[in-house]
Amino acid sequence: AQSVTQPDIHITVSEGASLELRCNYSYGATPYLFWYVQSPGQGLQLLLKYFSGDTLVQGIKGFEAEFKRSQSSFNLRKPSVHWSDAAEYFCAVGLSGGYQKVTFGTGTKLQVIP
Amino acid sequence: GAVVSQHPSRVICKSGTSVKIECRSLDFQATTMFWYRQFPKQSLMLMATSNEGSKATYEQGVEKDKFLINHASLTLSTLTVTSAHPEDSSFYICSATGGGRNQPQHFGDGTRLSIL
């Protein structure tokens, strides 16, 4: 069965510092991978996705993620965090290909301190 | 960009009542809509997938008689929590897609349901 693991429940970084959020997946076929962000009391916004091709993908708000098949990872990075980046981040894998029917990880809550 | 409106954003009601949540795609035709449930500090759990004009497909463990889903048009899906009880209190989120593996899911802002 497919699964997504986000080992860090909560991360605190200083504004301006770099950020890396970890995501590991378990899926038998070629994965379709996503990162979403959720602000408190709101739905999810897609940051970026990986379907195929270049393993380093660029997203919105200055985020990027790198797919590493050998490590079954899809870590999210940002070189310089802004206070407005404080939110919950979810990694997800598409079960049947593409955007349809994704499985979400348990999320990483990001706190940004001045 | 594509907009999904979910209403109401918050509802508080007494145990035993039924609650209807609406999910509308405002500027695109949503052939497929998904309903998720999110418990505090947890991830989204897919409850069901609904395709316009068809019966919803429920995930294992989700009571279809408890959570009624209707997707009668290409812009509207509703989730009705019947005879709600305190354990049904949760954050419910819908998403909509134009269909096909390359069409992204667009999420509503969620509904906070509190059953007293």
C-alpha cells in the first residue's frame, strides 16, 4: 500500500533562514508527488508537483522540491523563509496517477520566528 | 485561477440534527469532487469521490448512510452529515477537478463542524 511519511511534526526556523521539509513515500509505481500548504482554517494550496522529467521542480512562493528515487524522498526547500510562510505543509502522492485521489502525509507545521 | 467555494465555513449545531455542506466550483466545470475530513493536528483523510451524475465512491470505513454526497451538477456537490453526533465534529474540506489525471485539485476553504 502506498504511504507518505513526514517525519517532522513541527519545525521552527528564523525568518531569513533556509528551510527543508522532509517527505518520504512508499509506492510501487512511478510516483506523482505534491506539496500543499494550508493556512489555519483554510483549504490547501498547491505549491508544486512532480509528474516526470526534471527531478528538481520549482513551485510558487519561492519553493522548490527535489525528487530522489533512490531515497524515496521529495523534500521541500526554500532558501530564505518569510514570516508569511508559517503554515502547515503536506506532502502527498497520487494513487492513480496525476492529481486524482491523493494520499496525504501527516503534515509539518512550520513556525517562523523573527 | 480556479476557485472553489465551500459553505458554510463554520457550523455549530445540536446532536441529532443534519448538516449540509456545499462545495461549488465557481469558474470551471468540476467533473470530479472529493470530500476530505481532517481531525485536529492530523492529515486529510479522503472520505469519498464523486463524479457528476454518478453515485459517490466511498472509502473504506466511511458510512455512506451517514455522509450523504450528491453531485447533481458540474458546479455543485453537497455533503450531508445525517443525525450528527459529537464524534462527527471535524474539519471537512472539499476539492474539485475538471477531470483527468492532469487536472489539478482545487480546494475549498473547509467547514468547521461542531456538534454539541
